Amino acid sequence: MSSLSLFNSLNRKKETFIPLVGKRVGMYVCGVTVYDKCHVGHARVMVVFDTIYRWLSFLGFDVTYVRNFTDVDDKIIQRAALAGMSTDELTSIMIDAFHQDMDALGCLRPNLEPRATTHMSDMIRMIETLITRDFAYVSETGDVLYAVRKFADYGLLSGKNIDDLESGSRVDVDQHKRDPLDFVLWKPAKEGEPFWDSPWGKGRPGWHIECSAMSCKHLGASFDIHGGGMDLKFPHHENEIAQARAANDGLFAKYWLHNGFVNINAEKMSKSLGNFFTISEVLEKYHPEVLRMFILGTHYRSPLDFSDAALDEAETSLNRLYETKRKLSQNFANGELPAAFVQAMNDDFNTADALSVMFEVCRDLNKSLDTGADVSALAESFTAMCDMLVLVQQDANAWFQGDADDASVIEALILQRTTAKSERDFALADSIRNELLAKGIVLEDTPDGTLWKKV
RNA sequence: GGCAGGGUGGCUCAGUGGUACGGCGGAGGAUUGCAAAUCCUUUAUUCGCGAGUUCGAUUCUCGCCCCUGCCUCCA
């Protein structure tokens, strides 16, 4: 079996994956700030890392998958105030909604889903260490800031150097910062804001510190994989590295994985541009598997253009797989994954390539089905691939027929047509078929009877 | 301006130093009472443009054009 190689953002090269310790893998993925519902961009990260998680597990690694919730932040405070509820109320609503979306998309829950608000002491301790080690300072305004110039490797992940950043920086230079790039570790609470006690007074943490603190707490000062969207590379992940390595003497993350964006009209989908679709909006029109298929159809590091046409296409290609599943007379156990599939997945989780293997097996399966050959081996391998990617998990007839409340009427008409056909009354048979077609029902005659589907 | 990643058939999406995977669509055929579904054949002398290295480049190097992203919260 080929070994897993993955693209490490840290050096922009594909590397053979070797965990720090035996077969144990610690993987931390930046989750979401729970102030609003998730959009398709979030769906991509979650599906991509779910697939990575599943693949690592398949390879026999013992994975500890940690994904955080940022549940304290300016936007949360703002939204909660606007909605007239507490931040806790807002975040728990959004976390529930998030879980609903993830369950629908077939994403497994991580082993741990730590929340910032329940890790205050860990963050405070890390900030204290950073101050003690002279990587952080308290400004006149009472903010605790990280001094980026103290950390020699700052910019290593994002390939930036501090001086370039400053010349092109659009960041307002705060007087109280020693360097414009210094970022907040802890900030004093304003009137009416939620706060926690700390050695620097009542306040709350900056955004970046939570991920350093929570990842190290749950996975250790050195762990294997850290992932997230491309947009987090700088400054968030860069800052995480600066914090964790300065405070812990550890390696922090060995491999950094970043997925590409979801675009609309070749433009990044984002909250600030307002060009986003929430997952739940999309799921009103499309089955969750369609969204998953859409995401897995493109390599995770490439841009992914979102449109109804693209989702329609994903649906059509999924239909092809379901047509085959529908013709299988029984459910099959999981067989071996084809070598080509394994190779594709081992090559930096190339799901697009893996899918092409699925379609090839699908064709072979159709051929065997047509000729009446034994399909069990192919069907078992097909099933294994479907399960691996969490596609084609529905009952095939349910997939095509939906929740048809008029199923009995349709089937009665089909029965009439079958009788007409056996009496060679094709005029009647065709008129029944046309009648159904007018209702969006398409018939498919097979040796084992007539199947129908909604279009 | 700095840095990063892209430009592959009608659309979409993989990939490779030896003329290109898969899906959708188109054309023809098989099958079918007719369809539907399926299968077969076919649909890029060609992988943004120009030059270089090479026996040979779409794949490596250099230059150019175009697109996107990051440099501010962002998955």
C-alpha cells in the first residue's frame, strides 16, 4: 500500500506523513465563530477535514480530532445585543445549528470540541508565560500584546517577512503598540461586555490565543496536523505559532493543511462581501449529499466555484451512482478499496481523482449488471468507496422518489400500465406513461419490473 | 506595492518528461414495442503566450499576459 503524502503549507511541499509518535495523530482544526449560521465556505472546511479524519483513521492511525468553537468575540457580543439575548444564548443556538449542518453533511463529530469560554485559565496561563518570557507586554491601555519582533520565525508559515508586511500594511498603527503587527492577547472589557478576571484586570482574550491554548492543552505542545481555511494562514495561524512556540518550547504543529476557498463568480464567498449562502439555505434545495459531492469533486486546495449549475452537476453525477445502486438487488458489505482509489487518497487526499475511480467501478458494475455476470466483488468495492466518502448512503429508491405522498397512486398507475403492456395495448401504456410524465414521474422498465423516479 | 496560488476540450475537474482521468453535454450505434436506464464508439494534433533545457514538455527553467487570494475580521 502506498504511503500517505500531504501538502504541508509550512514549506509548500508534499511530504510523506509521519506522525510524531507511532500511529497516534493529533489533529486540530480551526472551527467557527458562533455568531451566525454557517455558509458553504464553512461546509467545505468541515467536509474536507472530515474526509481527512476518516482517511487517517482508515489508514490505521489513532486520531484525536479537535475542533474549537470561538464563543467570545466582538461580533458575538454585537449580535447578541442586537437580538436582545445573552452571548451564551446566542452561541448555544448557533452551536446547535452548526451541529445540525454537520450531521446533515455526514461529518463525524470531532473527539473534542473545546470552547474558548471554558478555557480561560489555560489562555491566561499561556499569556502569563509569554509575559514572563518577554514575548508579550502590557500596554498603557491595559491590553496585553504579543511582540512579534521577539519571535524569530514570525512569518515562516505565511512566507511573509515583517518588514514587507509593514510597508504594505493597512493596519492602523496604534500608538500603544511597539510594532504595528503586535497583536492582542488580552483586552480590557468595555462597559457591559462579558469579562473574565485576569492578572490584567477584567477582560477577555484576543482571538488567536484560544487556538494555541486549546490545541496544546488537548494535543500537547507538539502535535501532528493543524488545519483550516486558507484565509486563516495569516495572521491567525502565524500568530498561533508565535504564541505556542514561544510559550511551550514545543514544535507546535508538524503539518499545516489549508483548504481553498469557495468562490461565487470567481470571488471569495465571505460574510463581509455578503455573497454567501448558508448551508441550511442550500439544503432547502439540494440533498446534503449533493453538497458533499460538490465539495469532494474538486481537490481541497483548489478554488471551488459555487453556483446552482455546479450543484446541479454534482446532483446529476450522483444520480449516475444511484442508478447503479438501484439496480443492485441487495445491499453489499464493504469490500476492499481499489488500489487506485487508495493511491488517490494517499496523494494529498485527492478526492477528485478518487471519484474518477468510483465512476470507473460504477461503469464496470453496470456492465456486469447488463450481462448478468457476478457483481458481488465490484459491488462490495463500490460500497466501500461510497462509505469512505459518505456518498450514496441513501436508499436508491428513496433518493429518486423523495417523500412521495402519492406513491400508491403512482404505483397503481404503473400496475395498470404493466397490464396494458402485457396485453400489448401500447397506446394505453404510453398514455399512462405520459400522464405520469406530466407529473414529473419518469418510468424505467427493467427485467424485474418498472421503476420510477421524480425529476 | 509585497507574498501566495491558478490558467487543461462546449462546461466541469484530475493528472503526467513520451500527445491527457472522471463527470456533464453533443454525435452515432446496441438494447427497448417505444421510452427510460445502461453499454459501445466518437467528441482536445492539444493543456494561457513566447523562448530555453531535452531525443521528446502540457508537465522542468526563464520572461510575458490574464485571473484569484492574503497582507484588516474571515473557513
